[in-house]
Amino acid sequence: MENIERDKNMQKGRLHLLKNKGKDTEEMRRRRSEVTVELRKNKRDEHLLKRRNVPIQESSSDLDSESDRLVNTTSLETIIQNASSDQTALQLSAVQAARKLLSSDRNPPIDDLIGSGILPILVQCLQCEDNPSLQFEAAWALTNIASGTSAQTQSVVACGAVPLFLKLLSSPNQNVCEQAVWALGNIIGDGAPLRDYVIHLGVVKPLLAFITPEYPISFLRNVTWVIVNLCRNKDPPPPMETIQEILPALISLIHHTDINILVDTVWAFSYLTDGGNEQIQMVIDSRVVPFLVPLLSHQEVKVQTAALRAVGNIVTGTDQQTQVVLNCEALAHFPALLSHPKEKINKGEIFPITEEAAGQSQLTMMAGEKVRGVASMIEECGGLDKIEALQSHENEDIYKLAYEIIDKYFSDDIDEDPNLVPDSTQQGYQFDVNPEIPNEGFKF
């Protein structure tokens, strides 16, 4: 009995909350946006904000052998002492030994090295322009320290490393230059305050200068990842002038053939479009949407996932911003996405976009027959069954949104036969107690 009563209350609550007629459009948009954001936050940040440089296989040079001996037989105190040595070879092997400790796969002793006082020594080594090998090893060690917790990253910044890393971006040694890029990426990825600090010191222009064919793919991958971190965080978002500066570079990178670079580029757009309508409009004005939408059908799931996030963010904007997506034939990609073998795409990722695109009556009128045609395709490929199944989802917001989609796009309006509707009076509905029986009787 209790279950029956509960089901009745749930059904009544659904019917009361799901009918949108007469509700304020902005309120509906706000609610949909809040649900969309919450759903995404549950699966958010699959992208690494920080990366530690852990080599797959160390080389076997004499210097490596010496540093391995130091790591295995020498105390941390001795490593620190040798790192300050006037003997170039001894100093280099000690810094490399410290770097190897920080490059261990599990539980690198970052706090122990910070506590040992090695940070100022490593930062000083960044200035040894006549010894690029020492600069490289010191930058690598600092990169791995900055890949840790926020406090560990802050300790690298507090030692004055950022201006020196920025200077190393113009180093003639490409390895040193790339390691500086990596270190700055970890620092920028710590959050909005350090991101804006590094931007203020002038990271954007030299960073974007690396987007040329003369640099190897590995280098460009790191550069693209750092650009992603520059686009992250919306409390506060990146400065508007920085976004304007970055957008042309992202437009060029979205055409890159390397999958890793393409995925990172699309993630950058997803972060930018997650910062409100003003940033959405900046992305739209860059004319990238016609290139983003086709990626919904990309053969790589990683690209599709990032594209779904970016397009999904755009449709949470104004009606006009959503229409830009629809004008790029976004709905044509939905049938394949709804039948995608990956559940995170056919349910989790596509659902907020479907609801946003379908939730605006103005857009329905503009899309006309095209929307109805896509609704038919969705039904034919089994998408309607999936949406109907979501009406019994344990998350209340999800089943509400599923009901809205079905109510708006898959429920035919059937006109009531006025002859079958009972008369309504002040006493209620009146039924004819003497209906006319056909002469030949009822046929069953």
C-alpha cells in the first residue's frame, strides 16, 4: 500500500513539474543549465591538469650511471651538497640524481626534497646558460615538483622559478625550451590565480610562437596542453584579451591531424564555452562551430566526447547561440550518437545537448520539418526507447528532462472528439444515463 501511494505521489509530482507551458523561458533555461552543469561535474576533469615527466626508459650514459649510483648509495643530504658544488660534472650528476628521485613511478619524495632546501639550488641552475644539460635536468626536476599538490606547486613559484622558465622559452636548446613549457603548464594548471600570474608575466605570445611545423609533434602536444590549461577555470575565467589572443591558434590546431593535439584543442573550446554566454559568443564569433559540430561523428571516441562537451556548452547559451549549432546540422549527428556503443556518449554526454536543443519552442518553429524528421530518425534507431528508460532513472532531474523531451517531440497532439467528452457543469461532469443503443445491438 505504501509503495502504491509513493508511486502515485511520484507520478503526480512529475506531471506537476514537467509541464512547462506558461513557465518563464529564462527560468526554464536556468534550470536546464544547472542540471547540465551538475551532470557534467560528476564526470568532470578526465583531462590532467598537471603532468609529471616520467621517462619510459633511462639512457645508459656514464653520467646516468653516476647519478644512479648517487641515488642508490648517497643520502639526500649528500645529493644536496653536491648539487651546490663548483665541479660541473659533480653538480650535474647530483641534480640528475634528484630529478630521478622525482621521476619514480610511485610516491616520489617531493616533500622530502622541498624540505631539504634543494629548490633554490635548482632554480639557480636554470640560469646556467653555458650548461644546457644542467638547465634541462633542473627544469625537469622542478617540473615534477610542480606536478604535485597545490602547496608543492606554490613552493616552486615562491622560489622565483616562473620568470626563469619564461626566459627559457627562448633558449636555443629545444629540450630546455620544451621542459620549460611543461613546467609552466603544471604551474598554470594549479588554478586561476597562478594561471593569471603566468599570463601577466607574458606567457601567451612566446607559447603561441611554437605552433609552427618546425617543432616536433611531441613539443606541439605539450604546447597545446598548456593552452588547454590557460583556458581552464571559470572562477574567474581567463582575461578576455587572453581568450582573443588564443582563439586564432586554436582555430589552426583544430585542423591538425594528430589525435592528441585535436583532442586537447577541442577540450580547450569546451572550457572556454563553459564560462558563460559572453565567452560562448567569442567562440561563435571565431567561426569555429562549423568545424566543431562535424567532430560529433569523429571516429575517435575521445574527440567525440570533447566535441559533445563543447557543443553542449554552446547550447546552454541564448536561443540565438543554440541556433548557430542547429544551423550547422548538429541534429543530423544525434541518431548515431544515441545508438553509440559507448554508454557515456549515448546517455551521459548526448542527453544534455538533446534536452537543450529540444527545450526551446522558438527553435522548434525555426527548425520546422527538420526537427520532426530528426525525431523520426531518433525513434527509428531506438533512441526513443533509451529516452523513455531514463524516465525511471534514480536521478530526479534526469527523468524530468527525459519526460520533457518525450512530451515535446514524441507525443502527438490528438484532438479530442467533442462527442466523447462529457458535459461539464457546476456539479461536475454529466454523463448520459440513457445512451442510444444501436438497433442491431452491440457487437463484441
